[in-house]
Amino acid sequence: MAKVVGLSGAQGGGKSTLLQALQDAGWKVDDFKVSRAVQTQLGWERLDQVLESPDTMMTFQNEVLKQKRSRDEELRWGGSAGIILTERTFADICAYTTYWTWELVDQRKWTLADGAAWLHDYTLRCVEAQKRCYDATVMLPFMSHVVWKPDPNRASFSTVNAIWENLESFTQKFDLLSIPKFYVRAASTEERVSEVEHFLRSL
């Protein structure tokens, strides 16, 4: 059985760059981008189509959760040994779902009661998957020196702080403190790799 370590952080913060550098350094990395895969399957040109309606959002996020869980369970129990790093966790999925749920409520496309009830159930599913699939998480905050690159396949820059707050909230609640968590503090990719490698070797 492998140890699976998830890399969490808001969009555009450098997760893909860090994972590539860790892979170059010899670590096993699964860089499957589940949201983009589901977006492609649905034939969406832009991720913001998720906010067209509650049904659209629920369809998208249910499929994201399903595919991510299947993928990460296979990573953990699929026969490989050692440590495998994966891009995003169920905390990330829940963070975006939380943001989009309240956006739909604010836009009066969803009632508060219906939105809150569905989000509660979805959150519990994410919590259960987080406990089942990960041995540790690495948290990558969005830092001021990072240059934002617009991309129709990711959420807008204006959501960065909200997503990070949702991530923090998720990982601090729901009896998840037993999963080791490491915060990346360094600015350069080289220093980040060194930090993460030190943490990984401690697992």
C-alpha cells in the first residue's frame, strides 16, 4: 500500500510547478487534474459554467468527487509502495463547492435551505474520502510574489482568498487533525522542494 500525500491550495498558487519539480527530483507524482477532465467530458469551454444553475453545479461536483475518489483509492491500494503525491485533495473539492453553493444562493438561484442541506451532505462525503485516501497533506498558500495567469479552466483570481479560507476551515474541522499537515513557506521552487522533501522523509 502506498502513502498518498495530497497537495492543497487555491488556484494559480504554483501547485503544478511544485509537483513537477518534485517529480524531477525523483518523487512519484500523480498530476491528474480532475476538474479539467470532468469539464472536458461535459464539453464546457469555461469553468464558470458551473454557476449556471444548482443542477449544473451538483452534476459537475458529484462527478469530480466520484472520479477523484476512484483515482486516489487506486493510488493507495493499487499495489505500489512508497509515497505518491497528488494534485488537490477532497478539501480543495469541498472548498470550491462551498464557494459555489453560496454564490448560487446569493444569486437567488438556490434557496438557502436547499443549498445548505446539499452542501452538508457533500461536505461529509468529502470528509470521509479525505480520511480514507490521504496519509498527509501539504498546504500551499497563494503568495503575493506569484504572478496570476488567467485560465478559463480555473476559477477567477477574486476567489483566491475565499477558497483558501474554505480550505483552512475544512482541514481544521471534522476530526481531520490526525492527518499530518505541512505548510509551504518558501518563495522559490527550489526552496519549496527542499521543504516538502524534508516533510515527506519524516512520514
